[in-house]
Amino acid sequence: MLGIEFSPPKSLKLKAGWRNVERVKKGIFAQLIVMGLMREHRLLTQVSAHGVDIVKFLPPLVVGEEEIDYALEALDHVISEAHRFPEGSGAWPRGW
């Protein structure tokens, strides 16, 4: 198992977006990352607990370099989309 903990970003613009998202519900940022990984890349991940910004990856016992690269590229893509907040990125689905 691998866990990635997210913390507030350093840039003022991203920090403001983080605060707005966390104001809705503590720990929702990690949930949005998990949803983006599933919706866009079909990667099944999990938020570690209620109200925390930790995403768990549970890879199979036998995993190749190709699968690891795919997961890292997918995570990078979803985080990049989150950086586009609030301009309407794919990581932030409409209609919530």
C-alpha cells in the first residue's frame, strides 16, 4: 500500500482554491483526486479516512514498470487538472 498526503499549496491562487474546496467539506480534495483517477484513467484508489487528504494506492502483488508509470502519469494529470481550479478543469466536475 502507498499513501499520498496532500497539503495546502504554496502559491496564493492555489491556496485560495484549496481553502474554498476544504471549506465545503474537510478532506474533499482527496476525494476529487480519487474521482478524477477513476473517471479519466480507470484507476481504483481510495481516500484513507473521513476528513483527511490522503489517497491510498493498493497495487497488485505483481506489478510491472509499465503499470507504475501509467499510475504516476495519471496522478500527475489529475493533479495538473486540479491546478487549473477554478477555471473549470476536469478534476472539478460540474453539478455538485
